[in-house]
Amino acid sequence: MSEQYKVVYSPAALDDLDAIYSYIAFDLQVPQTALNQTNRIRKEIRSLGIFPERYAKVDWEPWASVGMHRVAVDNYVVYYLTDVGAMTVTIVRIFYGGRDVESIINSEID
């Protein structure tokens, strides 16, 4: 069996996960659905500990040049980086799939 990667969350990714839960639980008023959704996202993220390179890399800058990967979980997309040498997966951001993520990222670095 191959070695397991350590999975860590960036502060922004933790904020994203909290925002997803809060929106579903409080704005939509369905707390059990919020819990189920965040649990599905976290389960997929935990699975990245084994062979995290299995998902596609993004094809837009600036994230393409750093090797950013993406994995869809229901209506959300998890963006993450792998460090093969350190055996680490870093969850960078988690966005609703309908958002223009490329524009959001580019506006954050301007």
C-alpha cells in the first residue's frame, strides 16, 4: 500500500467550509442538509490522502503554474495543492461550482 499524504486546510478553506455550512443551515434554514453537505466535502477531502494527483489540474493562471488541482463534490469545487516531497495535500479554497472562480482569484491578487 502506498504512503498516506497528510491533508491540511488553509485558513481560507476553513472559512469557506464554515460559510457553506452557515449559508445552508441559517440562510436556507436546513441545518441537517448543511451538516450532510459539509460532511460529504470533508469525506472527499480526506480521500485525497491516497493518490491526490488523480484529479485534474486547473488550466488558468495563476493557479495552473503552481499545479493547482480541483475536485467536484456535489455543487462545490475543492481546490488543492500537493507536495509530493513533503507528502502533504493543502486544501486552498472551496467554492460553489456556479461561481466564476477564475475571476475571484484574479481579483484577489490584483
